[in-house]
Amino acid sequence: MDLALSTMLSAPVLFFVLGLAGALASVEIRVSENFSKAIALYLLAAIGLKGGVAISKEGLGDIAGAAASGVILSFLMPLVAYLLLRRLTRFNRREASAIAAHYGSISIVTFIAASTVLGDLGLPFAAGMVAVAALMEAPAIATGLAIAGQGNMSRPPLRELLKVVLWNESIYLILGAMMVGAIIGAEGGKTIAPFFFDPLQGVLCLFLLDMGLKTGDGLRRDRRALYPGTLVFGCIMPVIGAGLGFAAALGIGLSAGSGALLMTLAASASYIAVPAAMRVAMPEVNPAIYASLSLGVTFPFNLIVGIPVYVTIAQSYLAP
């Protein structure tokens, strides 16, 4: 209970709620697209660098099992999401498959938020979990497209789709920054800490303020995310994902910290890599449909409720 309360009352979560409430109340708070983009790039670079510096000190650790589990989960979870969507909502096949792909991929900001909670608790985790997060970005897209079927769907150029799926900016930047961090090591990390590491929590607050504003705007534009069946899906799917992530963590013997992160990754939904791919692969599907659900329901659920629960379960059942 203390962990849940401290997470809900943490500055990043409160800034998200501030932005969400402001948007729903039609308060005129505007964040420029360029500034929003810059913050997102900063966070990707910072978490990659932080992971890389840690890898230079600790090594990758035993993350092969976590990486394999993450990729398998990313491939399989869209199938579960699609079946639930078809049963609980009125989304058609294309819409449901596009949404399902988001729930096999990951939210890097949810990962950063969970990492911050673990850091505050002093609960260690493998530095290589950053790489696991990057590896889980793309496989779900392939499954989502397979579910949609080719039928009458327009076929995007394969090169364009592969570029979006496998070489999108989030994967490139987080892996590239991780390599930079591993090369410069702990001593090099000290020189960039005042810009990349020390302000991370404050920048995350600004980013989540922006996310709250966008979430509120999305919910005002498309209220299908607030339909009962859609709300149920948006809250049940992360629980299912976290459960599968926990089973994998238990099976491969992950530590509590790394296990909590794998649970968080499996519970989260993409809002960067997958939307970009879906706009190329299924342009006929309205982006507001999947944005309002992943951002408007699942993201706040994980941020406020999910992360403290996942961490508590991991602490209770996984090795320290």
C-alpha cells in the first residue's frame, strides 16, 4: 500500500494527472510539437546512455533468457489482445489487429517510470534490460499485420515498412545511446551526468505533462476508448501481459528488479513505434482509435496502478 501510494503521489505521475485534467477541462496549455519531440529524444538517449554506462561496469548480466522471453511475448501477445478485442468491443478486424499490435510492443516511458521506482526503492536490475525493451518494440507489428490478413488491404512497399518497423528512431536511438554509454564507461558517464542523468526525473515530469495533455485531447476527440468494453480491455490486457511476464521471469530465474521490468514491458502498450508502422501498413485505420486506448486507458493504468503492483509481486516471489 505504501509503494502504491508513493507511486501515485510521485512528481511524474502527478504531472501526468495535471496534464490530463487540464486537457479534459479545456485549459489552454500548449506544448509545441518540436519541444515534445526534443523531450522524447532526450529521454531515449538518457535511458540508453544510463544502461550503457551500467553495462560497462556490470556487463550484460544473464539477460539472454529475458531477451528471448521478451521477443516471444511480443510475438504472441497481439493474438491474446485481438481475441479479447473482438469479444469485448465492436472494433472491426483491421481496427482490432492494429490495436492488438500496440499491446505486444512496449512503452519506453512506462519502462523509464518503472526503472525510476526501482531506483527509489534501491532494487537493482540488470542493465541489459534496456536492450530487452528495444528488442520488444518490433515483433508485435509482424503479428498484428498477420492477424489483419492481406485480403483487400493495400500493401505498403516492403522497404518502407521494414524501415519503420526495424529501424525506427526509438530503437535506433536507445540502442545507439546504449553503445555510446558502454564505450565511454563510468568515467565518461560522470562528464555527461549533469545533462543526461541528474535532470532525468524533471524532464520525465515535463514529458508526462505533455502526455497527459495529449491523452486528454485524444479522449475528447474519440470517446470509444471510454466505452465499457474498451475500458475493460484497456485495464485487463496489461494485467494479462504482466502475468505472462511474471511467469517468464519466474521460469528463467530473473531477479526481482529485472522481473518487475519484464512484467512492466509486457503490460505496456506502444505509442511510438507501432503507431508509425500502422500508419504505413494500415492507413485506413483511424490513428485516434489506438492512440486513445493505449494512451488514454492503459498508460495511466500502468503508471498509477500497475507499476506498484508489478514491483510488489516481483519483490514477493522473485529472488532479490
